[in-house]
Amino acid sequence: MAASAFGQASDLPLDSHLHTDLSPDSDVPIDVYADQAVERGITEIAITDHVDFDPRYPAYDYASYADRERVARDAAERWASQGLAIRFGCELTYERRYEDAVRDHLRRHRYDFTIGSVHIGPLSPYGTDRVGSFVSGRPLAEVLAPYFDDVEGAARSGLFDTLGHLDFVKRYLAAHVPPSELAAAPELYEPILRALVETGTALEVNVSGLRQAPLETYPAESIVALYRDLGGTRLTTGSDAHRPDWFAFGLDEGYRIAASAGFRVLAFRRGRDPVTVGIPERFVERASAGRGG
């Protein structure tokens, strides 16, 4: 479905993935998101600015924990009277070789909500100048292995409240490997999904792919349904906004996918505490109607 089919959603309980000007790839002040949330009837947001551990990554030492916490907590106080809850979170880049550093960071710093994600680093085979030659002649399992190996590591670590944009690598593969090929190989996803179930880590339905080359969520709807079939009970959804007009963009599709997979609530850890957020009834009713009652 084309990105133009979606817009900024309204009347939702949560957008759990937002980047402010304390991420190197965003210049959005936190109050811009807060104002939009109040205007659009979105009652809770999580600020999840990037934290990197590889010195070659852009968010390495970009903003201190103290500054990020202060900005989020101060905004939470300012906006509480308007009915908006603002959570202080982060999106931590995971690589197996930096797992000990991630673990140490989370031991020393307290967040309301943590996303663990695998990104495309400066030496990644998926870089735009390398991905074509890397993909050529390789079977899909081998193409995905470098990325999915770290994603499974993130899931098995149990360090995070949710696993961010599971197959974000689709963005870099789209010109060479259609997203439909990944969705047609659910067996490649199963080890990751089972690791999420075993560690109690939530799966994120990240809707940023709707405005990027894959034109579908990370992961696709069929993979969310597979996660449910494998016993998954914890799920989040977020817009992964880095610009004002990306706030809540396509987020209603994330809720629709969750409801269609049989979820009635978003459920995840917030720090050490279990949290449930109800999926609006309109999505549940639509899912029931689609199944014939």
C-alpha cells in the first residue's frame, strides 16, 4: 500500500517510539511532539532518543543521560495538566560485541521504557554502496544472516522492554530483494520470535516502513500473526518519528495489525513493571468483522 494512503493518526492511547533533537538524526524539540499529541488526542508518548555504543555510530556520546532525562522529565511536568503522559525512554543500538556495554549502561541508568534495535553501521554489508554486490548470488537466509543474528541476540539478551523494527534491513534490501520474499520465509523469523516469547520481550510493530521503501511495517502483518501463534503476548507500536510530520504517521495501521493478529491490548515492560494499554475498540471490531464475527 502506498505511503500516501496513510496520514497522521488521531485518538490513540500511545505512540511508543519518538526521536527529538537529542538524537543526531532529528531536530524536533520535545514540545512539538507534545503539542501534536494533545491536538491529535494521543494520550501517551515515549521519547526514545538514540543511544549508541560503537564510537563510529552517530549517537555515540551525542547527548548525555542527564540531559535526556532532564528534558523528558521537565516536559512531562509541563504537559501533565493537559492530559498527556510523557515517558523517558531510549532506543539502544544492539550488536552482540557490545552487549556487555549495553548491559552496563542499563545497570547504571534507569529508563521508563527501552527499545533494543539493530541498525545499519558504517561497515555493514547493507550500506548503499555495498548491498547490491552483497546480495548478488546469495540465498535469502545468507543475505539476512548478519542482520538477523544480531536481532536474535537482542531478543535473547532480555535486556530490553521491546525489540525495535525487527526487519529494518528491508529498507536497504528493497531495491534488490522485495519485502514479500522476506514475509514468504517465516522460518527465518521464528528463532527471533521464539526468543522474544522466552524472554518476555515485546515485539514492536514499527510503522516507519510505511513511509520508506518497503511500504510496509517492520515486521509485516503476517510476521506479527506468526508471533501471536508462537505464544507472543507482548506488543508495542510506534511511529519512529524524526520529523514533526512523521509523528503518529500510519500509527493507526500498527493498531490495526495488532488487532488483526488477535491482540486486544498493547503489553510490555516499562522498566521493571508490566503495563497494558487497551487497543481502541474500533480496531477490535474491524478485526472481528474481517474474520466474520
